[in-house]
Amino acid sequence: MPRGPVREYAPFVFGGTILVMAFAFAGHYMGQSAVAHNAAPDMAEASFKPITAPVTSILSKGSLLPDGENFDIVQLKKLEKQAVVGTGKGDFVVPDPIPVPKPKLAKAKPEEPATKRMKIVPTAVQIEKTFKLKRPEKQKVIAQRRVRLAEENCLARAIYFEARSESEMGQLAVARVVLNRTKNPDFPKSICGVVYQGSNRRNSCQFSFACDGLPDDVRQPAAWAQAKRVAQRAIAGESSHKIMSAATNYHADYVRPKWAKNMRKLVKIGRHIFYSDGS
């Protein structure tokens, strides 16, 4: 039985329709995949923006950059102005120095001659030439000086050995007794004569240290220097007390000498009691 045209071409038409639909579906699927693939970088970039943005802000906050600027716009001249102080404590811009007015210099005084600036102290030889002393007179001056030094030494020894443990007033009082005796006719006329009177007899002298048989060695330099100063003051006329101008005798308060009964008691200074001859 002969086939009609519809029957003959129907399978081809159906197959072509299915093929077109398959291509259309495949094309649509590939288009969706391409859109999804292109959208992925945008999403990734959007997710990294919050991370990359702070990097730029961190670079713009360097300790050497002004506020509101970053490394792309800052100028080297602005960086050079920043400096660190000597202590290394943070940033510090050194300000321009304040001009200080120069002090007015005083006018220099004219220099004095060298002869006016130097105080010339004449020597002993020059002094002797000035007085034009003759040889015998010079020898007399030298002898007097030696006597004065010897007298001062004798008085200092009496003070040292008799009263070095006493106060300065007590030492002056002992020195005054020695000096008062030099003016009394019952005693020698010199200080050394008074101090060493009777020293040739054991325990029969006026001052015990001069005839006790022991060597007169000075073993306390400070006390000896003090005794010499007191001796010089006493010879110069200084006295410990007005009443001491009449004192000629004294003894320690722990002894009772027989001669004290016939003397007038004046005063007690330290451990010593002082007397006058009663006239």
C-alpha cells in the first residue's frame, strides 16, 4: 500500500525537532554557566575589599607622615623636617633658634703696673739694711729674738706639763702666774728662770715637772700647739681674769700644801686654786 507524504516525512520532522530542542537546551545551559563564571570574580573582589582597604590606611599612618597623607603624595622635604631629639623620645621638629641679643661688654680697665699688683714683702736682711744697724746692734737684735723665742718655749712647756688638761682659761691663768712672778722681787726676772727655779734639786722646784726626774718629752702635738698659742697670747698681755693680775701661786685641788695657809685665796679655775702673797 503506498505511503502518504505525511507518513513518509513525519519521522524526519520529529527527529529534527528533538535535535533543535536538544541544541537549544545545551546552549541555554552553557550560557548560565558562563554568567555564573563571570560573576565569581566580582564576588571575590567584593569579599577582599574590606581587607585591602585598611592596608592603604595603615601606610598613611606612619610616624613620619602628616595627617591625611600617604606615601604616594608625601614629599621628601616634609620627611626631612622630622627629626628625633637627642634623648630618642619620639618625634620632634626642632624650632628655629630664637635670636639672643649679645651682651654688652664692659670697657676694659687699663692694666695696672706690675709694681702695684704685687705686694712686695721685704726680707729680714732688707729691713736691717733700712735701719742701717751696725754689727753690734744687729747682734743685739738677734740675741733679743733668741731670748724671746726661748722665753715663749719655757712658758709653753709650763702650760703643757702643768695644765694641758685644763680649759683655755685655766691655761691662761697658769701662764699669768709665771708672768706675775717675773715682776716680783722674790722670784727670777725671766720666764725661764721662774719656770725652772729650783730644778737642780729633786722635788724642790716651783713647778713639779721641772724636777720630777722624768724627761720633758712632748707626746701630744695638738696640746703642744695649743700651749704655744696660749703662751703667745699671755706674753702679748691677754689674761684669763682680772683678778689673776695678783696671782703668784697655785696648787691642784687634791693637795693641801702648808704654804697655802699664809696666802690669800683668789679663785678656783678647773682643778687649780690660785693665791696671792697676801700683801
